[in-house]
Amino acid sequence: MTMTKQGFFQRPLAAYYVLLGAVVSLTAFGVIMVLSASGVRAYEQSGSAFSIVGKQLLWVAMGVPLAWIAYRMPISRWKVLGWPLLGLAILLQALLFVPGIGYTVNGNRNWIAIGPLTGQPSEFAKFALIIWGAGIISKKEKILHESAHLIFPLVAGFGIILLMDLAGRDLGTAVIILAILAGMLLVAGASWRLLSSVGLISMLGVAALVITKGNRVRRFVAALSPFSPQNYLGAGWQPAHGLMAMATGGLFGVGLGASRQKWSNLGPEAHTDFIFAVIGEELGLIGTLLVVALFIGILWSGTRIALRARDPFVRVSSVGITTWFAIQSAVNIGSVIGLVPVAGVPLPFVSYGGSSMVATLVAAGFLIGVARRAK
């Protein structure tokens, strides 16, 4: 009997190690970049350059234990949590419209405040929809060719969250949720007729929402030509200075902490949606390619987990989480380099923000646990 030496990427646990390494690396790197990108604003606000990154560290400290619980929890328990998670997500989304609890930031009503706690319910809703949707699909796997069994309740459940996001004017999050739904339907084996119908309706809906609101039209036009006189001092300001930051960074960057564009040119909070521009300026093309490579590692790992999964719940949920991370990172990076309009979504694991950090760490913990148990 002859034995062949297995390469690393052919080993059963390759996805586990790549995924774990990518998530840990992005989270640690994100803390460093939040400190670099936020130091100026933090000092201006509080007199300490570490006040903002201190909050980020607190959220990482909260997210890691929750990720560990998600990692350890058996799949059988996740399957029964779908409906409770969806119910909680709808309740939190509904609080957006309760006076005194929900409030508006940058034109979007997507934040809630309960006492000293603030957060974005939509970040939790993404994970809840994935777990709930995977449970629905896994139970109906043998009859998925009948569109009615997916439209009710799957599309209806996603639709409730989508309508709430759109009512709060959060189009960026709505687009990501639609992408998650499309990915889950595709891997579930839904008919092309259903997929094309959902896709067409979604595109027409997004187009209608863009052209009926002046601010969104300006963002779309600014993405095409941010340096034009009519755009530069308006909606084109952030994307224009994002491109300036990337160009200034060159191959190796100007050095960690030495960004000039973060001094208000990238908006009031360069450490959130435009942190990738700071990475490009300070660490250059090498730094940005490293970040992209880590997200490609997550994409590869999630795809491998889904392809090897025997349980339809694992397969669909893995694709849902992977689609979430991949599309959201692509939209964020695309906004910075001018490929898509500024959507106001954070870069997973890297951008400043408690809701995003905790939600993505929990989802990653779930996915890492699935990869660890893979045979």
C-alpha cells in the first residue's frame, strides 16, 4: 500500500486553521488600526488618544467569550434557537421606532440606546436571520423546488427585517441582507426561477430607493466622479480623500500613525467606515493586500466548510455567514476605492464599533466550531 503526503489545504482541518488565523489576525490588526485612525479624534474629545481604542478593546473582550460559547455550542442546540433569535431580532429592530430609544445617526435611524447601552440591531439581525433561515431550509430541503415553501416563511422573515431597515433608511445593510438571502437560496438548491425573481425584484427595489432620494443619487454620482467640482465639496469628499489616502500610501505606506487624511478629511470618524483608507495610506499596497488576503482566507474556509458539510443546516448557515463577511468587506472596500457609492457599513473585525464587533465574532465562533468538528 502506498501513502501520499497530504498538502496543508487538503487536510480535513485546513479550513479550521485558516479561518481561526484570519479572524484572530483581522481582529488584532483592527485594534491597532483603530488606535492609529482614532488617536487624533479621541484626544480632541477626551484628552486621551486611547479613549476610543479602549472601547474597542472592551467590545473585543465581550465578543471573545460569546464567540467561545458559539464555538462550543452543538449544532442541535443552534437548530432550536432559530425562532427565538428571529423574534429577538424583530423586537430590537422595532425599538428603532420607539421615541427615546431609537435615534438617527448620519441620516439613518439604525441605533438604539437603552440606558448606557447603545447598538445597531441590524448587526445582530444578520446572524439571527442566518441561523433561522438555515433551520427553515434544512427542514424543507426535499421540497425546495416548490417556491411556495421558501416564500413562506423564509422570504417573509427576511422581508420583515428588510422593511424595518429600509424604514430606517439603512440601504447599505438592506443590500447585505439581500445578498445573504441570495447566497442561502442558491446553496439550498432553490429554482432559478425563484432566484431570478428575487434578484430582479431586489435590483428594481434598490434602484427605486436610490433614484427617489436625493442624498443617495448624490452618493451614486459622486462614486463615479468624486473629484468633479460639483461633487468634491459634497458627497464626493470622503471617496475623493479615500483615493488620495490610497495613492499617498504607495507600495509600503507613509508609516503607522502617520496618515494625514485621517485629520478630518475622511469624515469625523475615519476609524469606522473608512478605516481601509487609513490602512492604505499608512501601510501601503502591502497592508491593503494583506487585509484582502485574510478575507479571501475566510471566503475559502467558509466555502470549503459548506462543500464538505453533510448537514444542510451547516451547509446553508456556513454560506450565509461567509456571504455576510465577503459582501460586507467588498462593499466597504469598494466604497473606499470608488467602485461603489459610500454605503456606511463597517469592515468586519477591523472597523470600530461594538455591535459589529460582537456580532461578527459570535458568527465567526459558530463557523470555527463547525470547521473544528468537520471530518
